[in-house]
Amino acid sequence: MARTKFLSVFSFFALLFVLSNNGVEASHNVYLRYQSLSVDNVKQIHRTGYHFQPSKNWINGPMYYKGLYHLFYQYNPKGAVWGNIVWAHSVSRDLINWESLEPAIYPSKWFDNYGCWSGSATVLPNGKPVIFYTGIVDEHNRQIQNYAVPANLSDPYLREWVKPDDNPIVNPDASVNASAFRDPTTAWWAEGHWKILIGSRRKHRGVAYLYRSRDFKKWVKAKHPLHSVQGTGMWECPDFFPVSLSNGNGLDTSVGGQNVKHVLKVSLDMTRYEYYTIGTYDTKKDRYYPDKALVDGWAGLRYDYGNFYASKTFFDPSTNRRILWGWANESDSVQQDMDKGWAGIQLIPRSLWLDPSGKQLLQWPIAELEKLRGHSVQLSNQKLNQGERVEVKGITAAQADVDVTFSFRSLDKAEPFDPKWAKLDALDVCAQKGSRAQGGLGPFGLLTLASEKLEEFTPVFFRVFKAADKHKVLLCSDARSSSLGEGLYKPPFAGFVDVDLTEKKLSLRSLIDNSVVESFGAGGRTVITSRVYPTIAVFDKAHLFVFNNGSETVTVENLNAWSMNVPVMNVPLTRTLKRRVQKCGASSFGQLLQRISFVEFLPFMKRRGSDVSFFVCPDSLITSTVGDEKEEIEADEDEAWG
């Protein structure tokens, strides 16, 4: 069996990137000096507590199969920068607690010997899962598409994957840029064919090439792309799926009809942002037509207006949800990643559905996250006059879930919206009108990861403007004051919120986790993620405040905040651990957590971060007499059990 000394886990998508203090660097930028440098000391100060991330090193399609969620992700088992990439593999019963397995795919054949890059999973009607992935075949970065299948379909963990000899299944023809031809989508069935998209570019035009197959093995390129847009550059990680016009349920990728719209999302290599459109899919012509009212380009709608890339959705048939995964890179330097020994986190999975207006998608953290909620506090009817702030006490402010509704009596004090701003991005408006700049209706919101004297804080706030035809609501997550540390990328992120202000209320939910703040404005209409690295506001020195710097009095109508517990995160079960879990009458940590609450589980862990490798079953829960284990875990028991 493979050794698991460095095995940890993360997300599913590839071709991600590393942010430095000078900007963005491509994910496939190889640091030969560092890519295999072993990490012995992992710094915990900014590690997240309840987000999916590896115990060490650098990380980059989700799938549901026989009662288990599978997350495949690109991971460097040897270092904290991009390189040595394998498809790591984790499984979960609830999308919150995860167990790590051995890598599913790694370079081993002529058609992927130079790299196994990202792709997607499809579960066929006969229940058989298939992975499509991009293989790199030479030093010139030539990209082809391959497939892999499980070696044993009766194994719900799908531990072993086989790459058949009839690979590759898709080769770029002479009209395709072979060094920009990657990231196959989940397949869908329409008009008697299976279909997939592959991201690419033609000069500066972003392209989603469409391929068809009757048997899922022989694929033929369509005469024209599903869609393309001039000036958008390379389209990475395309995603194409249906959404219902009648309710918030998710749909299988092959569903079509009159009561359905389609979404096309692309990750833009040129800007390192994503955008999506909602539109109509003509199954006979295999053409996608975005709704005319939407911007089809880099200034279009976004899942997340912050640190968010290489996202992927999947349909969960067990709950009829479409679930969104996204990745947040670090905002420090490559050297800082090396020093702390890890890089990259996966954001909390989000339910995704069409807004009743049909103009945008809505997002919300999956309900399973609530099982991690611990001690809670509430505020209600708390008035905030101009310049006032109130601390939210009684929770772990560095690791919290906060849900708040603000109300105000009037819109009359909203500041005029400068017509010049119409040509600016929302983040430029946020940069000019930050949390310290006094206004009329706003800024008001949360000061997260704040030090006691506000030497450091990350504000997440609303600001309301009065334009010629309507009011405009700005949501900002501003990292400029987040840290006294040097060499950090600390941008303001922002997006406008399409919300009805008739009731004179705005809601905000923020997930705070040591070095990440995910914020959902107005029920998930606008979402922003920030990565931050406080030096003072860490652990029990972090504080949380509500504030108002506008002349209009704002009321905290209702606020609920919870300390967040730590889930089981990517624990490779050794033989010793297997015996200990079996003593509790379970075969896995996931099954164990179905028997007992995590709150009951926590006192019996010697934790460092999310490490549960020293778990011992408490006497009150022992249901099995397994042979006595040694207290010392010997070296040969570092192998993951199969």
C-alpha cells in the first residue's frame, strides 16, 4: 500500500493558481526548487478550523455514489507549491466530515506521464462512475482527454481506479490549440448523444468546444463550439448545467425542457475571476444563447466577487440539490506558503438555485454545516447610531457563523450614486468608500477578525446609494485593514446586490474561520470571500463587532452567532485507528459520527487543528472487544487501511 505520510486532502478542480504580493501566478507555474521540498513543521496560526484543507502542502469532481460523497482534488503530496500533481481522494457522508483515501489518479501512462490535470465525474444510467481528466503528454504541454473507471464497483469508497488502454478518448485536431485544451465537464445526454465541453481559446476568444458520443468512448467534435466570447481569453473549468424555473430543487445534468434554463460558467485564466450567464440551450443545434439582459464577458455575473476560482457543481440525487464547490487560494507569497507548510482551502459547499426573478443564481451554505454550531449568542433590537460599534461576545470570534438582519427607517439619507462609478467595478467604489468613510445609509455591517483596539479588522458591510432610477446596494469585504503583516495581498472585494429595499432591511451571513471570511448578502444574492492573515486578531484575541458609520441610525433587528466546532478532516485511517473506531461499533469516522454527536466526540480527541489521529474510544461507547492496541503507533501502521 502507498504510504500516507504526506497524504491530505482538498478540492476537485485543477489548474488553480497562487496569489503573490505582486498579483496572480498561474497554477501550472512550476517551482522546481520547492515542489518536492518536505515540510516538517506546519504552522497552525492561520489554518482553518472547519474548511476543507490538507494537513500539509499544496492543493488545487465531486460525485455522490452509494451513500458517499466523493471529492477528487489536485494535490501535491511533496510540497506547498504547485507540482507533482495527483488526483487525491476524500469521502464523506455529510460533506462536512471527511476521510482521506489513497490517490485515485496519478501519472502512470504515456497519455498522462507529464501530468494528470483536472476534469469531472459522470455517473452513467447503469450506476457506473466515469472520470474524464486532462492528461499532459509531453514537455510542450500538449493536452489530451482521458478517462478512468473504478476497479471494483461493489466498493462504495471507490478506492482504486483503472485507466483503460484505449485512452485517450479525445485528441485536439489541427484547429485546436493543443496547449490550451483542458478541463472536461460532466457529461449530459441530449438528442441521442452524450455530450461534454472542453475549455480552450482561439487567440483571445474563450471557447467551450463540444464533443458528442453515442457509446461514451468514441467522441466527435461538433462543427461549432457550444459558445465562445471574444476578448475573454482561456476558458478554464467550464461548467454547464440546468436550473429549474419552478422551484429551488437541483436538476440532473441531462434534464431539459420548457421549464428549464441553463447556466454556463467559465473560469477566466486572463483575469483569475469566474463569470456565468443564464440562458437557453438549443439541444438540436447544440448552441447556448445567454439571456440578452445579461453581460456575457468578464464583467458578467459571478458566483463570488472575492477570492474564488476553479469552481464545480454537481447534482446530489439524495437531496435533489445542485451543490457548488469553490477553491480559495492563499493571498500571501510563495515563500510564506513554504514557511507555513500548506496552501489553499476549499470553501464551504453551497446550495445553488435560480432566483425567482430568473436574473441570477442564489447561493447558501449547505444545511449540514449547522451540525458544527456550538455555543450561541443573540442580539436583538440593538440600535447603532453614527460611529457606534457593539461587540458580539460569548463566542469564538476567530471561528464563527454569524447571521444578522439590519433594518433602517428611511432611505432618504442614501448618498447620491456618482454617474462616473457606472463605468467602474464595484470593488473600485468600495476602495473609495470604505468602512471608515462616513456616509448616509451605511457603511454598516460586521467587523470580523478584529483586534481589541482595531489595529486589525476585516469589515464586511453594506452601503446604499441613490441612483437616478433606483437605489443601489453595495456589499464590501475589505481586507486592506486585515493585517499588520507584510508582503500580503489585501484587496477590497465588492459586488452590487440586486435586492428589493421595500421592507428597509438587509441581511448578512458571514462564515469566519481564522484566515477566511465567506459572506452572503441578502440571502445569497451577492457572495464575497476574503483570505486574510491577522497577526494580533488570532485565536482568542479575535473579536467580532457590529458597526455603523452612516448618519442614518441602523438597528440590528436580529443577530445569531455560533462558535464553530472542528469536523473530522481528512484523516487517513491507520490500522490502529481502525481498531479504535471499531471499538465504538463503527467502521469509519463518518459512521461513528452518525452514532454520537460531534460535541460528544470532541472531548476524546487530542487535537492539533483538525488532527484526530489520537482518537481513543471512550469506555462508555465501547461496543466491540477488539484486540488491545499499543499506545505507540508504530511506523508500519502509518499505512492507510484499504
